[in-house]
Amino acid sequence: MVLKNTESTIAYRCPHCGSGILAMVGVFALSGDMIKLKCDCGGSELLIQKCGEGKIRLTVPCMFCPKPHQYVLSHAAFFDQSIYTIPCGMTGVDICFIGHKDEVLSALSDNEKQLLDMLKEALEAGADIIMLDNMNLETMQEAVRIIDGKAL
């Protein structure tokens, strides 16, 4: 009998510092009680728990909401998809990415571009104050370049 090596990459963007947090999660790692994927800044953590009937519970920090969101996924959704994205229920913006490493990295990069597009939309709508505190340094530098004195 050959055991299938079942693992997925999971990522989220820290709502405090804006960094993309990425980790590999294997099916055997889920045999424990809980996995915590913490940001180096200490400002957030994603929780992964195995629950009954082959389900996986995620508690995902959100860049837009004050509290994390909870989701329950099937084993297949977590391990068998090339990419599975989870959106914030309030904004519809993806906040968690699960799947093959290359696909997750690509989705995380697309998410950063989406955040900058939202910044441009806010400027076009006449926003005069824009908070950049939940962006990583590289994205914040690009945001400052885009704002170019049009807002505080």
C-alpha cells in the first residue's frame, strides 16, 4: 500500500504589517490539535484545526475586518485543489489562499495588485485620507508613489 503525500500551501496577508505569510501543511500535521501560522510581526495568526467528518476549520485574519473569519472546508477543498481562495465576507476580497505553492504565490501577488487597484479607485473617488498601515514596505512605497500628494 502506497500512501499519497498530501500537502497544500496556505497563505494569508497579515492585517497588521501587510506581509504575505506562507506555509506548507501536510495531512499528517493535521493529526495534532491545532496548527498556528503566525506572522513574524506578532500581530496575527491563522489557525488550522481538524474537526469531525473530514472537515478542516480555518480562523483567518482579515485585512478589512476587526475580527478574523471562520471557515470550514472539506479535506478535498484543502488538499486537492490547485488553488482555492477564501474571500472576506464583507468586501469579497480574497484573504486566504490554499493549493499548489506556485498557484498560491501567484494569487498572493495578484492580491497585492488588487489592493493597489483599490487604492487607485479610492483616489479617483476623491478620498483625501488613505491608511497604509496594513501594507508591507514594498507595497506601501508603491502606494505612496501612486498617491503622489493627492491624499494624506
